Amino acid sequence: MEITSYDSIMERARTLKKRGVAAVAGAADRHVIEATLEARELGVAEPLFIGDAAKIKGILREMGLNPSEFRVEGQLPGMNAPETAVEIIKAGEADFIMKGMVETSDLMRPVVKKENDLRTGRNMSHLSFNILPAYHKLIVLTDGGMTPYPDLAKKKDIVANVVNTLHTLGYESPKVACLCCKETVDEKMPETTDARALQEMSLAGEFGACEVVGPVSFDIAFSKEIAQIKGFEGPHCGNFDVVLVPNIHAGNILGKCWVVWGKSTMTGFVVGAKIPIVLTSRGSSAQEKYLALALSSVVTGAFN
């Protein structure tokens, strides 16, 4: 199954047997509360607010809501909000974590802490899900948010993360383009040799059901006609599901170009841990936040 709009994700999140519960770390902020309550009203996720309990309840009252209708938790003794959120997740009372008004480093610290047992052994990476008017289906970009300069081993983890996530979302065999500035291997450009190595790993079955192609330039990856003109042989040009970028700068720039000029509807989260990690920023739209919560609910719901 390929995703052509977010409607199918929203519907799947609404029809889960158990609605995903988001542990919102640092929830004492009106913007954060409004976004998570919108997800609640849409039926895609249930928020569990963590932080300054008195302030959170005060914001809810200011919004004309009854705090007793929501679960609000203060910070556990000796712990900050992210640490408290992880304890709640470990207790089975929430399914994934969402960043509120806390630093990203503070949010990630208890997630990666060995004794909390939330790591899978793979490098964590960010997935950006994009619906573009100029493309016929959803396109995933990775990794534009976590790993600055991934080596081949980390790129292998990034590919495994996105393939596993898309399998969970119903894709049978995701098609991954390893983007470079050219479509031929050049020993002086390690990005191209890494891309070819990932393609060979895919052919050897190391990622399970998927097809990884690389190196491939952006124009060839997204235009069948240009691929034919340049003599590039490959069945997926113009039909890839995922783009793997060579570093965080390429991913950040491409993603922002899609949003600003391509009018992309974008959302995303961090994968590679045993739980999704929603890291949307304060400047993210409410839509981006509730879509990220819906996706996280569906991913975690697959294992419930």
C-alpha cells in the first residue's frame, strides 16, 4: 500500500483498538496543549500532560476546559519532565513521547539512557513525510534532522529505520533513492560509494522487502523522462517512496525548499528507538503536530 494523502493515516489512527497516548514532556505551554487537544478532538491520539502541573491546569482553565477531564502529571521527585515521561512510558501508561517546552537534548537523554531499555541498537534518525502538489504520492525524506554526517554504518541504520517504519504503515516494498550529485560511482566522492554499497545490501536482502537505488541524482530520481534522456536504467524513476540524503544539511535544505516553494504539507518524527519521538518545533503548524501524533499512533498501534 502506498500513501497518497494523509487521510488514510488519520483514518487508521481513528480506528485503532487503542488510541495512542502521547507523553507530552514540558506541556506547560498553550501552543503545545492546543495542538495535542486538536489531535484528541480528531480522535488520533490522547495526550498525557507532564510538567508544571499547576501551570498546565491553569492553561486548561484559561481555555475554558476542566483539568479533571485530562491526565496531568507533575515531575517525579528528582526528575525533569522528559525523565518523568520515560518512566510513564516504561510503566505502560503512554505509547510514545512528544517534545513540549523542553530542550531536545534533555528530551533525548533519558530515551538513550541504557537502563531505560528504549534503544534498539540502531542509530536514531528523523523521517520527514511530505505531500507535494507536484508528486503523486507521499515522499519520505531522511535524515534531515538527527545525524549530521552519517558514515556508511549509520546510513545503513537510517535505511533500516525508514524501511521498517514504512512496512509498519503498510508498504510491501518501499523504494529508496540514495541521492547524490551524480548517478555514477566516484571513488573521490564517498557519498556515491556509500550509495552503491547500500544498493548492494538491499539486493542481498539485508533490509528485508525494499529496493534501494544509488547513487542517483535528484532529477533522475523524480523524472522518468530525464532518466531516459541520460540513459539511466531503473524502473522506479519518478516513483520513489523515500529519498536518503547524504547529510543533514542536504536534508534540511531540501525539506525547507519543499515546504516554502513546493508547498509541501510536512510532518515527521524520530525513529530507531522502541517508541516514536515527536520533535516538532514551537513554530510548527498545528497540522504538522497532529499529523505527527497520528503517524506515531499508527506505528505504535501496530504492535498493540
